[in-house]
Amino acid sequence: MGIYVIAKKNVTELQTAVFYADDDGQEEAVAVFTSDDRARVYITDSDWDQTETIAELTPIDFLQWLTSIHSKGTHYLAVNPVRDDQEQGIAQPVLNIEELLSELAAVLEGKLKAPAPPPQMQTQEVEIYHCEKCGEVLRQPSGRAVPACCDQEMQKPAVDKVTTPRRGKVPSA
């Protein structure tokens, strides 16, 4: 799932336009889009093609950005706003950032109280090889072909046992 914002062109840090979310001009909002097409239409309809671009945020980047703008006093997200509707005074859908962050914190708190069980572990043998010319050391799962280094087979001086998470299904909470 992509999260898209309108950002200033040619700047190193993400800078997004802030809008007023109420008639009094007291509450601030930033626009977020669920597709780059919607963001592109907004930029075009606003005649911002020369100064603005679209930035896609990963979920982690989105959360970092969200907490950053909230700490600077922005309280709302305008979700998929339509420029023509804004200009006509039609209210746009908004989400309260503090409420979103509180909901996320509650989910995380629940996860912390009931964490997923640790993965099942498996023990396997690992062969340790070394090169007599250059001293290179290599570990590989038991049963594979003898590796080469410096145009000769490496020597197997030892076998070790390692415990690793079992591959397959990841436990869920």
C-alpha cells in the first residue's frame, strides 16, 4: 500500500504544504493520497507542477513523518482532497492525527502484552573450511561441495553445530 504526499521539489528534506482545516484558520492539515494518480491530479489542478512533486512514503517513513508533523502542530490529515472542491468550499475528508497515533499506540501496547511466541529452532551442522594460502575462513552447511580459494580446495578443520530459526511459517500474534 502506497501513501503519497505532495512535496517541494529540489529540497533535501521532505516539505509538505499545510492547509487550514477549519474556517477560522486555526487548525492545520496536510494532504495525503492513496494513489499517485490522485496526488498528480491535485498538483495539476493547483498549478503546482513547477514547484511540487509526489513523494511515496513507506509505512515506516509515513509514521515518522506523521509524528513529526504532529509535533509541529498539524492536527489533521486531508485524505484524497480534491482541489476544485476545496476552492468551492466543500469540506474534505480529514482524519485526526492524534487519534490515529493513539489507536496505533493501543495496538502496539496489545502486541507488547501478548507477544508472538519465539520461532521454533533447529540445530544443524556447519562445516568450517580455511585456505592454507591466504587464511580465508568459510562456514557452510554440512554436505555441500568443498569450496575453493586461491585456485585450490579449502581444508576442513572442524564441524560446528548452530541453532537457527526453523524456516517456514512465521508465527503470528
